[in-house]
Amino acid sequence: MLPLSPHEFKKLLKRYGINVEDIKGVEKVEIHLPDKVIVITSPQVLAFKTSKQIVFQVVGEEILEEQRSKPTVTQEAIGEVKISEDDVKFIVEYTGVTPEKAREALVKARGDIARAIMLITSGESK
């Protein structure tokens, strides 16, 4: 197969219904993973557009990997899980743990009382 110039390659892709767009002015691209963030600075970004989806190609030389810190229980609780004192009291009475342990288990269980009790009784809330 003969090598194609970028212009010929774009023309060929367009024939198959794929438009290629070079996205200008991108300063950085971040990819967020559960345990780290990959940061690509000064990347070249191409968008391959079809009728149903867009595929981005990111090319960069300066790649940084930053470790993510695990959120604490209080960080998880802010704005995400509303915990009522009645739920905390119920779990304290049912399991015999401290209110703090009951609240922590409710946050981990995202407010699900049954799951919080299971976490406490299985020892996972320690």
C-alpha cells in the first residue's frame, strides 16, 4: 500500500463518511482514572466525526501522571449522601456500634440502611 499524504487521507476518510477536524488551541487534556490522573500538556487533538459518534485522537509529548488521593468519609458525605439521625440511631440500636461508626457505614453504603448494617456486621466498616 502506498503512503498517503494527510490531505489524501482526509479525503479518503470523508469518502467513508468520516470528517476529520484538527482542534486548535488545546492547552491540556486530562484523563481521570480511579487511582490517578493522566495530564497531556500541549497536545495535538484530532476529532474523527461520523454520523453516530466522535472519536478523539490525542497526541502529546509531555505526559504527567498524578496520583489521586482517596476521598475521606467526610469528603464523600458532602453533597452526596444525606444521613438522618433516625437512621444513625436505628443502626446504633440494632448493631451496638457507636454513632460515629454507624454514620461512617451509612456514608459508605450511600444511605442504604441494610447495606450499612451488612458492612458493620461483616467488619468492612473498620
